Amino acid sequence: MFDRIRSAALFGIHQATVALGISLFPVAVFARRQLGINVPIGRLVETTGEAYENVEE
């Protein structure tokens, strides 16, 4: 039962980071072009995706 709750929670967190990454994309492009700063949203999405995939195993 706790595995299902954990899996659902990680899926929700992963989906939230994907939505955050999509919504912050224009900010990330601006920061990279104008300020030379990389925003690590992609790495955050990959990390939560890997965590969700590891729960399923």
C-alpha cells in the first residue's frame, strides 16, 4: 500500500517539475542568452523521472 502511495507521490512531483520546466522555459532562454546563466530545470526533471522509474521496479 505504501509503495502505491510513494509511486503516486513521485509521479505527481515529476509531473509538477515537467510543468515547472515548461512554464520557466522562456525565463531559462532569457537567462542563458542575456545573462549567461544556465537554469538546471532539465536536470531536476531527469532526477525526478529516474526516481519515479526506480519505484516501479
